Amino acid sequence: MLKELLYTGMGGALLLKEKVEEELKKLEEKGKISTTDTKSFLESLKTKGEEEEKRLKEEIKSAIREVIEELGVATKQDIEALKK
């Protein structure tokens, strides 16, 4: 389920990216925005997207850790400690 949610989110982000690029290209053709501004804007979006992806991954990891703790599921570390 989590995997499908992530894939759906990535698909939506890719669709949004394509739409933004399309609109920027139209503005560029009309002379309302420069190529430099377009590239700068897209690079800014990419950077923010990468930062958001990292933040989201950390939140998901944290949530999973909390669930594992609440359920009392043994972790790899727990199992290794028992083996020793």
C-alpha cells in the first residue's frame, strides 16, 4: 500500500512537472519570460522537490519505527542481541 502511494505521488509530480514545463515554454515563446529565468525556475523546483523527497522519506521512516515500537515487533537489533 505504501509503495502504491509513493508511486502515485511520483506520478502526480511528474505530470505536474510536465505541465509546468509546457506552460513555461509557452511563456518563453510569447517573450514573457527569458530562457534563463525558465531554467532557473525549473532548477529551483527540482531542488525543492529533492529536499521535500528527503523530508518525506525521513517522516515515513520515523512513522514506521513508531508503529514497530507500538506493536512490539522484534527488530534486527533485537534478534542479533538474542543470538549473542
